[in-house]
Amino acid sequence: MKTAIFDLDGTIANTIADLGAAVDYGLEVLGFPTHTIPEYKQFVGNGAMKLCERALPDGHKDLTEQLHGLFKEYYNVHLLDNTVLYDGIGEVIDTLGKNGVKLAVATNKPEDAAKKIIAKLLPDAEFVKILGGVEYRPKKPDTAIISEILAELPDEGNEVWMIGDSNVDVQTGINAGIHVIGCAWGFRGRAELENAGADKIAEKAEDIVKYILNNNNT
């Protein structure tokens, strides 16, 4: 048996414009400068609260919870304004599923938002679990989210892959003792993934199928 555990932001879907717009909304309400998309690509990865903290100017980090509240207010309404699947990802998930690979999502994005996005963009995909950032579970790179997914599956003979676009995802996979595919099209790029120790780098979505189904090491 094989299991593919996908990150969401920067891996399955390009969500950065909607994330940035939601934080910018909160920053404008609070009277602070907004940020560029390249800056937001560096801010994301450790959950919405950390995103808000990073977006605030030095000396104003005490307003993180307030900004987070404004972010949620906006994002819950606008999370699919500009968010789209990356090229080929839908086909990859379909192919993996048809070949018996168990599918799951493990993201630091708020869990309710993650489920809404997956339901809209991948309505026919069958995931064992779609897990995201919640108060009671530590965020990646802690392995709690991986353990919760794998608890639904047989232990023996399960070849597990973590697929993500950042050093957080790579470290999560390493911490969990599973294989890691880094997605070079995501928010952080190939160099970060290689430096973090990803087993494989996918330049395009179909590379994921090649690595998982064919055990291709090239």
C-alpha cells in the first residue's frame, strides 16, 4: 500500500493572492502598510497566526491576535476569489487514487478553510483525511498531523510520501520518517527544498506520479 500526504498552499493550489489580500485587509484596518506577493510567499507556512505575526511591523507584534481575527473575517468570505489548482495537480490526484494510493491533506492552513478549498477544487477526489491548523493539534513540522492520518490506515507495508513546497513540509516528513517530495512550483522554490533535505524534487505535477507509482529515482 502507498499513501500520499499533500500540503495544500503552494502544493495543490496557488492560494497566495487570497491569503495576501486577507492579511492586507486587516493591516489596512489597523493602519499598517501592506505587503507584496513575494513577501507573503515567505510569510506563509506555519499557520495563519504566524502569518499575521510576520506581516505586522516590528514593535506591533502584540496585535497579532487582532490581525488574525480580521484576517479570518475576510478570508472566510474570499478564500476562493483567486485560488486555483496548479497545472496537472487534479490529474495527478486522480491518477494516484485510481492506482490505489491512499490520499490525504496535511496543512497548517485553518482546517475549515482547507476543507472548503478541497471541496471546491477537487470535488471528486477521495481523501482519507483533510487535516489543517486547529488549536488542539501542534502545527507542522510536528508530526502529530501525520500520525493522525496514518492512524486511519494499516501500519504494515505502507509506503508513505509527504508532498509539499517548503522546508516546513520537508522537515515534517523527515521528523515522521517518511519519504518527501518537494514541489518546485510552490511558494519557496527548489533551493529551499534541496537544502532542507527533500528526497525528490518535482519540477512538474506529473513527476509526483513517477516517483510514487514507479519508484523512479532519476
